[in-house]
Amino acid sequence: MDALSLLLNRQSQARLQAPAPDGISLDNIMRAALRVPDHAGLTPWRFVVCQGKGLTELGAIFERSAIENDRSQKEIERAIQLPLRAPMVIVAIACYREHEKVPRVEQIASASCAVMAMQMAAQAQGFNGIWRTGAYAHCDVVRRAFELAEEDEIIGFLYLGTPAIPSIDKPALAPSDYFTRWE
């Protein structure tokens, strides 16, 4: 698939199964994340790749979060299972670096671009995924588990794997509804 087709037809896939990207495919995904716009070369991101026992550990972190936040028993049981919806989850973290010319929001945008780049690299190689956030991305229990500094953010959880079902085509948006031209 050429780059333009990939960009024009991109869509998330929530139903994922093994195999997950590995070897050269995973290396390509990681390298794509490191090529995103990065004003002043701050590399304001960090990624944790969870597979196998790592998915179980991520589920345990979500479980602790649900327990400490007084969630229902059903939500606690669900928390454990959330990472198991895919054979790989990449936790994407924006790591703020103080800089006079690069505000925090720009660094978060750079980390966000990295997530998009990883998903696109996965899709280009026959895999797919879905970028999820939700309450766990903002929970202090989860933040502590990943040793985030006060200004850091979990940008999201990128679930990756092989599509379990064909993607359903989404209707294309009309550019004229979102773009204004100043000529």
C-alpha cells in the first residue's frame, strides 16, 4: 500500500488477534514513532511495549486503579481484561522537558504524532490497532505505576495486532466542511 492510500484510508480496528507485530515489523513501528516532528529535538516521549506477561501486568495496574477508585466489582473484573483485547499494547507517554521555545502542548502533540505514526506503520505492514485513552490514562494509580512526573501525560494505549474481522469502510468526510482557503 502506498503512503497516500494509507493516509486516505486509515481507520482504527478494535477487533484484534495474534500475531502482534514483532521482529522487523515491530522495529519499523518503533522507528516510525521516533521520526515525528520534534521541535528542538527534545524527544518528549517514552513508550512501554506490553505483550504476554506485560499485558497481565498492565491489567493488574488497571485493577489496582479500579479498586483504589472504588469501582464496582464488575468494573474491577473488566479492568483486568482490558489489555487482553489485543496481543500487544504500547503505552505512550509524553515526557515534558522544560524549554523556553517548546511549550508543553507542543510536546504532547509530538508524542501524539508518535502514536499516529506507530499505528500507520503497523497498518502499512498488515497489522492494525486502536488508540484508546479513557480514565486509566489520567488516573494517579496508573501514573504512579509508570513513574510519571507531574507534567507528564499518558497519551494513550495503542492496541496492536492482526485484524480479526475486515474493517468496515467509514464514510469520507468532506474537506470543504473543515477547511477554509485564504487566497
